[in-house]
Amino acid sequence: MSEDETQNYGEAEDEELAALRKLKNKLLTEVSQLRDKLKEQERKHELEEYASVCSSQNESVTKPLAKNNIRLIEVSQRILGVSFEDVNKNWLRDNIYEYKATIVTKALRLSFELTVDSKDEETFEIIDVACHFLESDVDTCYFNEIAPWVEMFTKMKNFSYLITAISNYSDQSILRAKILSKLQKKQYVTLENCTEETGGVTIFVHSSRNTDRVHLKFQWATRFLERTWRIEHYFTIVPAIEGSRFIEVNRELLNKFCRKSLGKSELEQLWNELCNAIDEEDEEMIP
């Protein structure tokens, strides 16, 4: 083999080695990423299992619930509308682990820590639950309506109830936002963030033809009621003008807003009826 052939062979061999090293590094990177992804999925799966199991060990929780015959909302292993992000698992001592993650729904985002005693593969005990809201993620008006039941469930150390309530709140909050968005587009309402301690949305209900002609001031908040064990819609209604004729004429309709357990169809129907009542009022005022 000539000197030139030997040199060319050596260069080809170097190129092959470089290509192999590049492939090796790429495969190692992919394996590392896959391992991290599998660990993330495993931690998420563990959290979903904790969320789907009620803490039967906690007698202070289970006995009052049974006594009041509260119907629990079923929580499946894959909770609809709730996902866990940025999941971290840390070993504290013995069989005790701490999970840190972010709960994300379409309407809410909060971080939490869950401390668990994994006694064995079959049983576990939730030692502590803590939740944190970032001011940038939750406006004060919504924080005020969320905080009471979040605090209640964290004190109960019942992760499944907390996740169920978060999922339920997200559904009801989205429903409220959709209804109000439609009313805004039709120019029947003007919205403000509520400054009351109970939180929610302040709604000025007015004529779609003249937004200065305000009939009512609504506070639309949500509350978790133990009696129904769900997030309920709660309305406070104040006349814009003392002794308003509109209030007297539509008192029966307005009283319907104060009913318990109002669902999607009922809420939509009530707001449609209120808009029709405003239109009728406008027609009567035309000379």
C-alpha cells in the first residue's frame, strides 16, 4: 500500500470514528431524555393514583362525611381537565417522600407539595398537603373565592377532594366566562373585578342600546358548599337605582338566580330571560 493510500485510509477511518462518536453521543442523549421522560410519567402516575384514592385512614374526614351522607364525586385515575406539570419527587426519610408539582386546568394554575408515607406497595398515608398561588396566575377576585375551600381540603390532608374541587371549579369558572363573554358581545353587561372579600366578578347589567342605562349590579361568585359537595354559583343582586321599576317587574326572574345547584342550561336560560326583559323595558321606553 502506497503512502498516499495509507493516508487516505487513515483519514477515512478517522471520519468513521468521528461519525460513530457522534452517533453514540446522540444515542446517549436520547436515552437520557427518554429516562427523564419515563421518570416524569412515573411521578405523574403516582400523583394520579394518590388523587384517585380517598384517605380512608383519616377518621376525622371519613366519619363526618358518612354522617352527613355526602355523595362524593368520583375521581378517576385520569382526572378530566386536570394535569400535573414540573413534577419532582424527593426522598425525605424512611419511606416518606415529597412531591412538588404544578396543577394546571383551563381556568387555574397552582403549585403544591404533597408529603406521602409510602408504607408499602399497597398502602400509603398522606402526611401533608400545601398549595401556593402566584399572584401573576390568579387575580385577587378569583383567589378570594378559591382560597376558603383550598384551605379546607389542605387541612383535611385529602388530596383527592382537593383535585376534584379544582376540576369542578375549573368547569364552573369556564362556564361563567363563556356566558359573560356572550353578554359582553351583545353589550348587555360591563364587567369589573370584584373587590368584595367573597371574590368573583362584578357585573353591571344595562340596556344594549344605551350602556349608561344600568338596571342592576350583580356579584357573580362561586362557593364550595359542603351540603351539595360541589362548586355552586352565588349571586348578589343590587338595583342600580333605588326603587327601580325594573326590579319590581322582574322580581320573580331575579329570585331564580338565587336557587341552589344551577346548571349550565339553567344559567344560560336565566341570562337569556334577563336580556329579553331588558329589551322589553327598552321597547316600553320608546316614545
